[in-house]
Amino acid sequence: MPWLLTCSKLTLFTMAGVAIQMVGLSIFVFGFFPVKPTLPGHSGPESFQAPKCNSIQNETERDLHPHHLGSLYKELSGMPPAFDRLILMVIDGLPAELVLGKDGKPPSKALMEAMPYTQSLLANGMAIGYHAKAAPPTVTMPRLKAMVSGAIGGFLDVALNFNTQAMLDDNLLDQFFKIGWKMVMLGDETWLKLFPGLFIRHDGVSSFFVKDTVQVDQNVSRHLGHELNKDDWNFLVVVSDHGMTESGNHGGSSYEETDSLALFIGLNNDISDYSSSTHNIIYQVDIAPTLALLFGVPIPKNNVGVLIADIFGYLADDQQLKALELNSWQLLRLLQAQMPGLSCRNYLCDGFSDDQESKITKCSGSMGKMFCCLYTNAALLQNSWMSKEFSRSKSREDYSSVVTAYYEFLRTASEWLSRSATDKPVSLLTLGIAAMLMSCLILLSLLFNMCKEVYIREKYLFDLESAMQTWYLDETFVLGVILILIVSMVSSSMVEEEQYIWHFVASTLNLLLLRKAIQCPPCGGAQGLHTLSKEQNKISCFRLSSIFVVLVSGRILRGWHQGGVNWTNLPDISKWLEQAGTDNIKSIQLVSCLLLMTLSLYVLFLLGSNKKFVLVIGFSFLMSGLLVLQHVTKHQDGMFVSSSYSTTTLVQIIYATLGASTFGTVVALPWLVPFSISEMCSNQDLYMSTSAPNEVQNKSLMAKLRDSLYIIGWTYISCWCILQLLLQQTINSMPILLLLVQIFASMLYFSYSALHHKPWVEVAAFYFLGMAGHFALGNSNSLATIDVAGAFIGISSHSTVLSGILMFMITYASPMLFILSMVMYISVKETSYLPSPFSADSTQLLKIMLGFPCLVPLGLNSILLTAYTIILLLMRNHLFVWSVFSPKYIYVCTTTVCVYVGVSVVATTVTYTYLVLGFRRKMQGELSHQQ
């Protein structure tokens, strides 16, 4: 026999490949999504001077009393603060279109009547409303940072959103605190985490750990009357941090999620037209410099926003130009930090002569020259306007030219700074990709070696050389799927609508399997060449029926959620049920729970209900299912779950029951399964002889191993599904049942297929079903579809780690389910091709059993991960890199973690069970030999 890869070497090479992949992925992630570079410290008196003309040092600021510091700012700015008190009202998830309308049209009559006071302010010119565009990811913490600092956050802030830390960057609240403002905070405790110690009074509520839509609002409104009557504060907590989709989710980059509201109330402006007060568009980061200049404090150092012109209409022309100049100086300092060596000659410090107006030039060349040119043009025009002898009020054309020039510089600088907030070191990214390529080659080489070894074994046993050398359509299709997936990743539209590809792949492969089942008779080992008998006809019916069930359930899952981004408005089953009312959804949920419990017990008892451990495990299934039913009937009301103590306690009991059932079964079953000496050989005398063949013992060990893995595998599957009934949205109860049906039907089909399919094709079929189920549960490549509410079910106090684990389990319910099903798949597969000559090294059996169930998911994921990483590098300057490609990469990375965890559980479970049973067999053999 040719040289074969040993089990130890396979394990070491696999672990090495995974480790290299993790290193490469870490290098790429931290290179592509770096922590945003920021300027240290806080803006002070120097911000009112031109860059590099700092006659006033920051050290003087530390020695000044807050009141004196505020007076100094007022003197240096040349602009009196417009107000001395500020109420910043942040409304979570309020789309601007609900207040201002959309596409030039006012909001609906019902919406206007819902907010009559706000609409009257807009109509009377007492308020100005803006569509403030929020940058993705549209989650609370990075959006709050953008509003108070004017800085663009890093994309990975979406992860930090669940574990907010104190904000160290320069921001408005710190600036207000330094001039002696007294601040009060009511509402989301994210503010308390970002700005600890700044508020004289506060009452915070966790925005995550809530189970309704009114708790935080009531926490604010109950204090408002009391606080508004007080005069001991300057700053109290109208804007929104982001919008939301029609389903109430946010985190992505759709219009509905990025269209936030900025409403300025109490300004003396000349706008009396309702349309002019509501159809303006700004960026969310523009709020920070606008508020800073309105209240006479320095603009935060890392601000990339541009002041909002209409807000400063009450100022004189020269003061408005001063505001633009201060904003320009601040952005110019930031440009100099981002572009070392940037110098705009001596214009900043030396001033301008009267004859320089003619030096206004058309700006071109490198970005550094462009910025200097744009700023110089604006400064020259302002200097010329200021030096005019005739009345400035009559030089409106000149004044407009200055304003236009300043805004051209500000907008150009702002856009460039926003794009370059996270520079990407290409060499470091290339190193990460090289490591992932190496890992991919290692894993695929191991998979190829496994395929070759299985081919050699089958050829040796059954002389199936001609059949094994034939490439069937299903095998060709699986390889073609990889190419389809890689090519689709290049298109942003296909990334947004990836669910169509997985549904197509899963259904098409199962159709090919159905075609193959119809065309080819069932075969298994040497019996495959015999004519069909009645038993074989029965097997054919089982195979055809099971694959048909997989196809039908897959079609229902396909229509359950209209996923993706662009077609979510189309009708689907879930929308029809929601329109029919919560009672219908609750009925379907109850029926799904009952059917899932029934199927779980039925499949378990197929092994034999006369075994005590089967009855115990079945009882644990029943108890867990009944507890979930009690939770559903008593504590779930529509979309929300009660957060009472009794509800939390019940859920924790369910967690404990499922955990104890699963862990107890995995650990104890291999020690408890009957393993008598008589079962090891039908001939007692033969076994008692010293020459008893290893083959007899191995067959007994194999039978016990398969029984144990069958029970453990089904325990994994059933307990995972019961857990998902508890965690998933109520509308997803039926899809969970259908996923369980697909697994059972697939197990039936492949258990009767014997050697009819290549093992890697069968495992790939499970992988495809898992990914299709992932999208069937309502997931997409947008962060907006992550179910945050479910991540706090059963948690008595906020915990980032626990809620993160639950969120992962909810999001990857389907992929993890199908990977865990590999334990049961190993137990039902034909193993007659394992010949006795190889049984001398018992680890070869373990290697063959685990090889494909572990290497196929690792290999497929490795190909997709590496390919998409390369595509993301190529798309780093694409228009949709942050809105489409980067969120997708977050999902790709998390899918990789899912595969790692699932494969580790499968490998550990099978190895542990095999070793325990082998140890028991050895002990039994030694005992019988002594007798």
C-alpha cells in the first residue's frame, strides 16, 4: 500500500493550517480596520489663531479659571456666544423623513398630526430641520461620537458599541466642562460611559438591556418638568443618532438607516418658507463645529465637519466669515497632521498685500497643493473684501465669492479627511493574505490526500476503479459552486443579495442528488452489483422521499423571508403572517414547538426505547421543550419578551437544563453504553483464544461507537433547535422546525446511499443547506439584520460577553446546526470500505471518520475567506467599501469563527467517544483474558 497520512500528522497539519489562517486574518483585519488616528489633547486658545502662528500657548489654559477661560475664548474668537444654555435631545433611531418628509415632499398627514408642535415651529420659521447623513455603521456609540467630536469613527466601532469606553478624544462636552458648564444627562447610559464624571445629575438606562420601546423614554420624560424649571444647568441631553429600516433594525447603510434628523430650535433666522426649513441636507459630523462656534468654544481637534451656514444667519457678515475662517484653520491643522510637510507658504502668518487679489488661481495638482490653493484663494478673497473702502453691505457679490471659496475648501478637505480616516498599509495587508493563501493550500492538500486515500481503499476492496474515476454531475457542480461564489463577491449587488446564490446552490445540488437517485440503484459495497430486491426498492423509496422533503422544505424556507437589501419590500410568508395578526404567529409557534419535540423524540427512539439512557435523554428533551412552551405561552407577547424576574429565572432554568442535558450526554454516554464481552464476539471460544482477531473487536467497537455518536449527535441537534425556539424571533419558529426536518431527511438519504456519493459531496451538501438556512432566518450581509434584542433573553444584568455569545448563537443558528450534525452523520454512514488490514492502527479509523466532516467545512470556508479578502483589498477604494464590502467581511470573519467552533466540537466529541470506548474495550479484553 502507498504511504498514507497518519491521524497524528493530519491533526497537526490541520491545526497548523488553522493557526496560520487565524494569524493571517488577524493581520489583515487590524490592518484594514485600524483604530482611527487622532490628534492627542484638546483644542484651546491656539485654535483661534492661524496654524503655526500660535502666539498663545496651551499652558496658559491650565492656569485659568473656567469663567476666565470662557472670556478668553470670547475675546479671541471675535464672535459673541449666541446662547448660554443648550438642550441636546438625542432620539434613538428617528428617521428624518418622519419629521421633514422625503424627496421634496412633506411627511404624511398622520405624521404631521403626531408632532403638531414641532411642525408649527418649522412652519413659522422658529426651527430649521436637516437631513443629517450618518456614516455607517449606524449604531449608537459611533454616531454619538460623531455628533460631539465631528470625527469619523472606525468601522470596528460597531463591535465597541456593545462595550462603550470613556471617550478620550477632544469633544464638545469636555470643552463645555472646561469653561464651567454644569451638565445633566437623562436617558441612554452610553453617555455616562463615554463621559464619566462630567454630569452633575444623571439617570441612565441601558439601551440594550430593555425589552420594550418605552422604558428609556419614560426615564427621560419623568424628569423633564423638574429639570426645565431649574436654572442650575447649562447643558441638558433635537437630533437623532441614526434612522432605521421598516422592520426597526439599524446598523447598515441604507437610506432609511443613514437619514438622521438634525432640528435646531430657537434660532433667529430669516427662513420663513417651510420647504426651505425642511429640505436641507448636511452631514452628521457638521453638528460639532456648528455647536462649538454657536457657544464660543474651540472646535474639537479631530473634527472633519463643516459648519452649517444657515445657522449663523443672525451674525454680521464679517463674523460669519470669521466662523468660516476658524473652521478652515481647524481643518488645516488636521490636514497638516495627516500630510506631513504640508505648508501653504507664508500666507498663514505673513498676511496678504493689497495687490494679491489678482493672484487667485485655478487649483490643480497634488492634494497638498490643492488644499493650499483652495485655502489661499479663500483667504485672499476675504482679505480683499475686508480692505474695501466702500460699504461692505453693498458688496454682496464679493461677499458671496468669499463664502463660496471657503466652502469649496472646507468641503474638499472634509471629504478627503473622511475618506483617509483609516489608511491601509498595503504591505501588511499583503502579508495577511499570503498567510491565508498558505493556510488554504495546506487545508486543500489535506482534503485532496483524504480523497485519494478513500479512492485507494475502495479500489482495493471493491475494484471500482472505472466507477471511481468517473466525475458525476453533482461533484462537478460542487466545484463549480466555489467559482460561482468567488465571482459573485466582486459585485456589490450580489453581495447585498447573496441569499439568492445560496438558495440556488442548495436546491440545485439536491435536485442533482434526486436525479442521481432516480437514475442509479442503491449500492453499498459488494452488494452494489446485485439485482434489486424488495428491500432495495424500499431503500430507493426512502431515498427519493427524503430528498423530496429536503427540496420542499427548502422552498418554504426560501419564501419565508425576503432577505437582502434591495427587495425587502416584496411580500413573503413572514409578512403575510404578521399582517394576519400576532395570534396566528403564536399558534404557529406553539405548533412548531410541539412538532419539533415530537420529531426529536421519534428520531432518538429509532435507536431503541428499551435502553435506559435513551429514556433519560428523551426525558430531558421533553422537559426542555415543555419549559420553552411555558415561556412562549406565558411570557412572550408579540415582538417583545417580558423582562420580569420570573421570566429571567425560567429562561435561566431552560439554559441550565439544555446545557446539563448536552454536556451530560456527551461526557457520560460513552461510559454508560452497554459493552459486554458476549457482544464482542458471537463465538465465546473464539474470543477466549489468545489469537482472537482484532477485526472482531473492531466491529464491536464500531457498532458501539456509531450508537453513541448517533445519540450524542441527535442531542446536539435537538438541544440546539430547542434553544433557538427560545432565542429566535417568534416568526422564525417554523423555519427552525424546517431546518430540523432537512437534517433528518438528509441523514436518511445519505445513510441509504452507501458509497453512492463521494463523502466530500455529502458534507458539502450539509454546508450549503446551513448557509441557505442562515439567510432563510432573515439574516443578510447588512449589520441591520442582527437581532440584538434576543441577545439579552435570560440575562439578569448587562454582560457584554454573555450577550455577545447569545447574539452569535442567534445569528449563526443554521450554519452551526448543520456543522454539529456531522456527529450524527458520522454515525449513519457506511463504513464497510474500512478493511481489516488497516485496523492494526486504530487511529486510521478515527482519521477516516473525521477527515471529511472536518476538512470540507474548513476547506470551503478557507477558499471563500481568502478569495473575499483579496477582493476586499482590491475594492479598498470602492465607493461601497464601507457600506457593502466591509459589513460582508465582518460576516465572513464571523462565519470563520463559527466553522472553527463547530469543527472543534465535532472533532473533540468523536475523538473523546472513540478513546473512551477503546479504553473500555481494552479493559474488557484484559479482564476476559485473565479469566
